[in-house]
Amino acid sequence: MRSLTDLLLLGRESDLSSERGVSCTGELPSPSDPDLVERATKARLALGSRAMVLGHHYQRDEVIQFADITGDSFKLAQAAAENNEAEYIFFCGVHFMAESADILTSDQQKVILPDLAAGCSMADMATANQVSDAWKVFQKLGIANQTIPITYMNSSAAIKSFTGENGGAVCTSSNAERAMRWAFDKGEKVFFLPDQHLGRNTAVLKLGLELSDCVLWNPWKPNGGLSDHEIINAKVILWRGHCSVHGRFSLENINEVRQKVPGIQVLVHPECQHDVVRNSDVVGSTEMIIKTVTESPSGSAWAVGTELNLVKRLAANNPDKSVIFLDKTVCYSQHSLIRYRF
């Protein structure tokens, strides 16, 4: 059985079995039983306006076909909040997404996560107790009152609550820069969690800080694995978490695709590693990735570094362009191993 430390290392090594809840056979599983689709279709029709189905962009097409609205986690949470009529809100995503929607909807509405085991590995890399322990260290060192926590949307409600209680804010990938600038207007340091890559990319590539201004807090080590001096002198304290999908893309992937497809543009999500983001042509949120490809000229070529189901859907919806997956092999927390060859 793998330890939780293995999960933190995911994305830096190639041990696919370290991902919790994944059994990788090397092939995409067959579509769901047609009878199941038929039953779902009948149930959806029977519920009518009493139900709203929200489908995250990363879901497979056989799930997306039932969605009333598709989007990223923030867009879907907004959609849930704006619908006061639906009695049942089915959130086809992961736990933190449904949790956010549940907070934003009324007590009379029921938010249903079809698979209660569907989790986000990044969100699971930071627990409320761990974050509280880190904050106690900041208090002991006398820096807590100078430090503003910024929590990424991909986190538990408990951590979002901690952030608000300590004068911070919750951000998305598209407004992380604005949130971090706001935090520096309020304090001298930023405590960014749980995604180290989004935090580092925002601090260095958007705000112009140096890599040396950022330190990495490891919740599994005493004092976060840092000296008191490192913590006190840091401008940005990053949590040691990452997205197991986006963390797998590498500079080698970029070099390989550019060698194989001359003139191709590389488009990635800011959750990718720093070297990947720094060497890409375009960087943006899930919604921006979709917009960029959709509005690009006919005949353009894109290598996209994000979740494979979304990339496949982009390729199908843009037949006049060349849209390929940046990496050749990725293992996902909601899917089995999928292989792609250029």
C-alpha cells in the first residue's frame, strides 16, 4: 500500500500506481453499459426541471451528454447558485466542487455527487489540521499578522473557511494574479495553497518575483522542512501540493512536440510546472484554453497541456485545426490510463 508521501511526489516521477483510487490497465475502458445510459436518459426526462445536471469539462462525453451546463469548477458553482428552482443538482465532478455548490445553494436544494469517491488529488494534499499547524508556526515566528492566505478553488470548504477567518481570499486560476496582488497590498507575505505550481507561476511570471522569494512548505516535515530564517525571509510560502494531471507535463514533452510538428503552438494550464509554463506559447485557465482554440484561425496547430477528455473534445469541435495532446501517457484520478501517440 502506498503512503501519502508518494501521492505528494506524483507528477515528478513515473510511478502511476501511487495515485489513490486508480487502476491503470493501459487502455481506455469501454463505454458504460447501454442499458445504464438508457436508464439515465429516462430518469433525466422524468425529473425534468426539478433537476439540473452540471458537467465538468474533464468528464467523458458519455457523461457530458446529460449535462445542462458544462464548465470549470467555478463556472459550475456559479450556475448552481443562480438556479433557485432545481430541487436536485447533480454535480458530475469531484468532491470539493459539489461541496462548493452545496454551500452556495439553498437548504431546500440537494446537491448530489454521483460518485462519493470522486476526489481531487490536489485538494486532498492539504487538510485543515495541516494548514492550522502551519499557521501556528507562523504565529510562533511572529509573521502570521503579516501573512495573507490565498486558497485556490481546488480545496476543501474547511480550508476556504480558514482562509476567510485569517483575512485571505479564495482564487481561481484566472484571477490568481489579482488575488495575489491584493494580498500583497494587505500584507508582506502570501501563504498560497494548495497548488504550488499556480502559486509559483503567478508570483514569478505575473508579479515579477524571483524563484528565491518563494519557499515550499512540506506538511509532512517539522517546520514545513524549512528553517525559521527561510520562512521569515520568504515573500511567498507555497504549499507542497499539485495537480496530478497538469503536474505530469514536462519540458521534454514540449521539445518533443515542437520537433515533431514544426510551427505548433503549446497551450497549457497554469497548474503545470514552472518550466512548462515558462516555455509555452499560451497559458490560461480551462475556459481560456477552450476560447483560445475555438477562436484561433483555421489551420492553426495546438498541443494542449490539460486533461485528455477536454483535449479530445476540443479536437472534435474544431476539425479545421490540428489539436493534439501535449503528453503521450497520463494517468487520471477519475479515469484509467489513456495512451496517445502523435
